[in-house]
Amino acid sequence: MDTTTAVPGIETIDSPSRRTLPYHLMKHPGDDLVDRFLEAFGRVLEFTDYKPLLDSYRRSNTKCNRCAVACPVLQASGDPKDIPCYRTNLLLGIYERYFTLDGWLKSRFSNAFELTEEIIFEMGDIFYRCTACRRCTRVCPLGFDHGLITRLGRYVLSLVDIVPKALQVSVQEQLEGETHNTSKVPRAGLLDVLEFLAEEMEEMLGVELEFPTDREDRDYVFFCAVSDYLMEPDTLMGNAAVLYASGDWDRWTIGLCNYDGINYGLFYSDWHLENIIKQLVSEVDRLRGRNILIGECGHASRAAHDFIPTFMGSKAPPVLNFMEYTLDCLRKGKITLDPDVITERVTYHDPCNIARSGWIVEQPREILRSFVPDFVEMTPRGSDNLCCGGGGGLVSVDEIHEFRMDIAGRMKAEQLRQTGAEIVVAPCANCKKQLKELVEYYDIPCRVAGLHDLILQSIVIPGGISPMERKERADLFTI
């Protein structure tokens, strides 16, 4: 069956060489898809710890549907297949039927559920309608992690080559390509960008600096989403401005063998997630760095913060999100932010990957309130926030743009409009892309920025141009 037409936005493509797969499937492409799917599922169960979780879930009531009230996708679509319990029960039904003794016995003596190609392609569709925001988990009375089940389903599907092409191509370039980053930015290109940004900062801030690259024995090895170098330079320059103003310029470096914090394995494959993590830590070891400093990207931060300890154990270097670093500098008086520069109404969007667990919620708000006089909250906020609509890697899949706008992001767009904010701060590369598309699609008079974009405008640089003078110059240039 041609999955390009069966599953919008998803197609079977040639996989990386089989050496990159965690469990060598005995069947070959072209063999029966059901057999291949079941074999892949069995291998995952054999080599991972998912089985006890699935056993626990299948023995509990997963049909109360309380998760339905928390799912922004379902609220917008009204499609029962978007109920988190529906997806979970579909995968649990396959597990029980084919991988448990009682399920096997029932199949001998009754008209048991049978897996078909149509069901597999249905999973390929509905598992990639879920943004994996895990908001449903916060209202589940039993604490079921439906987002984790969605991800497990995607993992098994990826082993039979059903995966969005955008995710697969990016991961393949990161693990096996010449540049080892998702945007294919070569080392020479990175150095050119850093030289250009240094010149921009000198003109803007009035200080001469050079971005440190491949410096050994530094406290911080810095990784941002590689797209920040090209698409969100104000965020990157804001990061650099904090490091310069705090007096920590000689304590950090950017590695030249691996400079991409993105980890799309987080969205669909434990195997790729682990290998990208190991590649990142290998760069830190090469430079003899002591800590990992992640830029604003929400999913890059979660991938490093949560899974470096998982895969590296006692060898795991500490991980710090840049907003944590900036807040520490602010509290210690190492940086000063001018409260007279940002006059617009500002609101804050919580990226699911760093807020849902409660890890980074109040830190950016404390920073914003220190220099933004007109700060307003969205409702709901923090750990209960609404997903931007592009989570779980969906923002990378251009084929489902209309779905992201009309369904997955509809409630977020309305929530944003109700704040009356002129600026929405979104400290995540994926959230920024999705929100920029949303405000254009729904004609919302609001611009999307990173937290450090605003900090770049407001930070006091010792010996440099004052924030108000920079603002006046910018206003003059705009006019």
C-alpha cells in the first residue's frame, strides 16, 4: 500500500542503513506489513522496559475519557479518534492480543481482534495528529501518560518505515550526514554566521567581541537549536549579550564538530534519541567541558536535561537551560535590564517540553517581570498551558500545515488573541515557527519573539551603548 496517499504527510522512505536500527528485523521491505509491524513491536518489547508499563496500563480502566476535556486537538476537531484514550487503547489492544498469554488464549476460542494494514495506517495517521503535549496526563485519574504511548506507537511505526519524511531526513543528516546537524549548516557556514553576528553586536552594543569556538576546558559548552544561527539570530545574540555582560565570556564555547541541540529522536525513536544524545556528550568530552548550556529551545532542553542522565548515567554532565543561567545572573546582580525599553504589552507561551513537568515555569516570568512593565498571562498558564499546535515534531511536517492551523493550533490562537498582547515570548524554536504561522494565519496583531530577543534590547552592556540609545537608533531606522 502507498502510504503517501493512505496517511497524509507520512510516507515510507528508504531507511538509514540497517546498522543504524536498534533491532534488526528478520523480514525485508515488501514483506507483509502486519508481520513486520508485529516483529518490530516484539523487538521493542524485548530490548526495552516498555512491557511492565503496558501490562500496568492494560489492567486498568483506560476508557473514562476524562482526558478528552484536556486535549486541544480533540476540542477543535470533535473527532473521537483524537481522544487520547482511543489511541492508547488501540496500541494496548495490539499488545494484549499478540504479546500476552491471556490475549493469545482468547484469540483461540473467540472472534478476537486481528491487526490489519488498515489499522497500522490508521495509527500512522492518529499518532501524528497528537502533539504529544501530555496535557491529558495532568487530568488522568490514574496518571496514564498518553503522550508516551503515542511516542511508543510512533517508535514501532518508524521501524517499519512509516515516519514523516521531514523527521527522518533531519535525523539521518544529524547522525550520518557530513554536517551532523538538522539544517545542514557546514562548519565554514557557521563560522561565517558567527563573524557576521559579532559585527552586528559590535554595531548594536558598542563592544568588540569574538564568539569562542572549540575552546577547551570551559565551564559551558553551548548548544542551541541550529536554526537559531540562521532563523533566530536575535535570540542567539541575546544569549551572547548575557554572557558578555555577566563577565562570563571566557567561560563558554561553541563546539565545531557538533553545534546542534536539536534532537528529533525525542519525537519518535528511542534509538535515535540515544545516539544523538551520545553524539552531543561526545562533543563535550572532546572539549573537556564541565557543563552543557542549552539555548532557549524547549525540546532541545528537555532532550538533554531528561535523557543525558538516562543514557549516560554517572558520566552525565550537568545540563542548564539558558533561562536558568540568565535568572541566576539577574539574581546575583551580574546583569542589569532596563525597564524603560520594552513598552509593548507582552505575554509568555509555555513550551510543553519544559513546562509540563514543572521544570521551567516561573523562571522566565521572574525575568520578564523585572524589565517588562506591561506583562500579562495567558489562561491557562504554566504546567496547564495549551500546546502551540506544532508539538511532537508536527511543526516540521509541512504537509499537515492546514491541520496545524485549523485544528491543532486553533485554541492557542484564540488564547493568544484574548491577551491583547503585542509580543508573545516563546522560548522554543518549534513553538516560534508554529506561533509565527498562527498569528499570520489568524491575522493576530502580535509578533513572536524569544525571551533573549527582548533581553538583547534591554540589557545594560558595561562600556557599551545604553539600551535607550539603542532603542532610539532602532526607532529611527524603522521610521
